[in-house]
Amino acid sequence: MTSSEKQHNDSDSTHSPIDDKEKVVGVEQGGFETLGHGELPPDPDAHLSEEERAHIDRRLLWKLDLRLIPWLCLLYLISFLDRTNIGNAKLDGLQKSLHITGGQYNACLSIFFVSYALFEPLTNVLLKRLRPSVFIPVIMVLWGICMTTMGLTHNFQGMMAARFFLGLAEAGLFPGINYYLSCWYKRNEFGIRAAVFFSAAAVSGSFGGLLAAAIGQMDGIGGKRGWAWIFILEGLATVLVGLASFWMVYDFPDEAHFLSPLDRQRVIRRLKADQQSSAEHESFKMDYFWASVKDWKTWLYALIYMGCDCPLYAFSLFLPSIINALGYTSTKAQLLSVPPYAAAAILTITIGYIADRTRQRGLCNIGVSILGLIGFSMLVAGTSPGVQYAGTFLGALGIYPCIANTIVWVSNNTEGVYKRGITMGFVIGWGNLNGVVSSNIYQANTAPKYQTGHGIVLAFLAIFLCGGSSLMYALLRGENSKRKSGGRDYLAEGKSEKEIEALGDMRPDFMYTL
């Protein structure tokens, strides 16, 4: 068999899932792991016309979207709100009440990212072992409790402890849900859904400013300051949503009870037709861990993600302070932080759609990062509040879409249930560890210009996001050319179909998404 005859139907191909050459086998529920390379479960719609099959497929996707996406968006909105609302609380007098210095405030920001990043690579393994319907609700209840205690602290030590455990509890949500969604959708369907999911972070920025302005008016009620009520009320809301999630979060496709047996079969068949190992079960082995660690893509993707994640947290944690430094009052600064986030949410979804259709995730990253470079250059060089405020818009537009797009790019190009989960954990964990950097680059003594902070963000965008994406694009393009010409065929020689499938994204017929 030549290399061209066995090209993999990845996100860059037009291979139909109804191909005559498919091998169709019967499987029991939960037994999809027995399928070999290229084997599909039986097609329950084989007797239908193309139009009828397409209609059933659209209806199935719509059912998945309605059941999965809205609730997961709500969970991430709450997650991002809970980790960044300390920026809003600062404007409402947190530092003065706790008698903490600017350096101590930055330490409270930093400690969150230490526990968050260190625990993150382990969370997808726990998600797979404990089931999403248990793991996600449990961590939500735990971080809701941590958030509530932040409003009950009276000193620097108490806030540091609460922030540390908040990071520990929140660590599993973002990588877990991205991994979870990648196990439901085909590669060319995942991007727009991940973008909609991540746009909740931008919405939380808009919503957070409005909410903080409203809750801040409770100052003095129950003997608590307005900033304390921000933490207490948002923490209690998180606990309630976490409890509801025991019924609202579902397990993986072959165990999802909201689907009929036929629909479960259709979902698995779609994933197997897309040649995703996510469609099956694997038993955890250290081989998967080492496969991720030894893969050069893991580390280059980590650098790319660092290039957008550090600016993300710098922007979201300090935007209220940046606007406040332009001469606006605390409440007005909270409200003026809303429009840039709203614009970022719209562009995030738009880029998700474009990247899915063009399958050019690297070029999307490069193009969007240029907007961020222009925006932060305006913040550095601008002399009027109007120019600098416009710079916050372009800054948000240049950061938020790249987060979702990069995560989907990692998922598209990493095969194997556990390898994908571990790789996403490493990439996201390393990116979030750089939150320690973003927590310390906007020092109070550099206000109102904050040129040091803006300059560091510019460097991250230029070197790691734009430069790293350009390098990854070039390397993946070269690797695809080698595979198309048969230069990697030797990797499959002498191996059984099961052994070839176990190669994951190292299979000679696996084409990388550029």
C-alpha cells in the first residue's frame, strides 16, 4: 500500500464517513476499545439515503450542543470570574482593609497560579478515572467554598491560604472540559465549540465588572466591606452550581445516558471515522505519559500557549486598575472594563468558526496576535486616555481568541486518550504557571503608565505566541510533506493494525492540522 492510498482522514481531509472501504464490526456498549485501526461500529443508518443520514447527523450534533455546551460555558464563566474577581475587589478597598502592600497583593495573585499549574497535568487522568459527572461537580463545590472563605479573611496570611486552595480546586476545570469536549466532536467541529466555551471567559470579564459594581454597593451590610461580599456571594453561587452539576454534567459518549443506544453508536462511529482514539477506552500506562513528554510538539505548544496565557491573566487581573489609572473612578473603571471583553468574546467565536472551516489554526494565531501587538504598543506609546483605552480593545482582541484556538490545535494534533489528556495538562499547566509572571509585572510604582508590564506582555506576544506559532506551522507543514511522500512509512512496517493505531499521531497516515 502506498502512502497516498492510506492517507488518514484527519481534519484536513474530505474523506466521507460512509466510505465503501470501511470495515464495520459489531460491538457491545462499552466495548469500543476492541475495534481495530480503521474499524467502525455498525452503521444504524446504512439503509437511509444520503440526505436522511445528513439530517440525522445534524440533529445529533444539535442534541450534543444543547446538552453539553451551555452548561459547560456557565461553569467556565464562573471559574474565570472566581479567579479574576480579586482585581475588582482591589478597586473596592481590599488592600486597605487587609493592610497589605502592593507586593503582598501580587503574591496573593501569584500563589493561585502555583497550585493551579502544579496540579493541572494530573487532572485529566483523574477526570478519566473518576468520570466527568463526579470529578467536575466535586471540584466546583470545593473551589466555591475556597472563594467564600476569601470574603471571610482578615489578613494577608488568610488570603494567601484561600488563594492557594482555590488554585488547587480550579485546576481541573479548563483542561478537563477541553479534553472532555474533544472526546465528543470531530476535529473540524471542535474549534467553534471550544471558542464558544472559552468566550465565557471574556463574558465573565464583562459580567464581572457589572457584578462587582453592583455588589460593591453592599458595603457595610453585615459588617462586611463591599469587596468581601464579592467573594462571599460569588462563592456561594459556585457551590450551588457545583451541586447542580451532579445532574447536568454527563460522562463520555459510550456511557452518556441522555443518548439512546443508537445515538451512542452514531457518536462513536463519527469519532472512529475521524480516526480518533478518543472514541475508545484505554487503560492508563506510563507509556502514554512518556509519549507526551518525549513529543517535541508538547513543549513547543507549551511555549505558544504561554505566549497568550501570560498576557491573558495580566490583562484580566489588571484591566480595572489600568483603566482606573487613566483617571476614571472605581465604579466607572469597573464599567469601562466591560466593552473590551464583549468585543473579545465575539472575535473568539468568529476565529473558532474560521479556523474550523479553513483548518489553518497556526495562521489564525499569527494574524490575531498582531492585533494584540498593536494594542499593547498603543498602551506603551499612547499619551491620551482615549488612545490607551482603544489599546485595551485591541489587546483583548489579540489575546482571547488565541487561547481557544491553541488548545484546539493541541487537541487536533495529539492522538490517544491518555496522551491527549496528559499533553493538554502539560500545555495548559505550563501556560498557567506563567500566571506567576503576569501577577507581578504590573507594579503599583509603575502606575499610571505601567510601561514595564505592557512591554513584558508585548514580548510574550511577539516571541512566544506569534513566533512560536510561525515555527510550529513550518515544522508541521514539513512533517506532513514527509508523510505524504512516504517518508514515514517505515514506522508502520511489520506492525499489526492494533500496533499501528497505538502509534497515535505518529502513524504515517496521520496528517497534522496546520
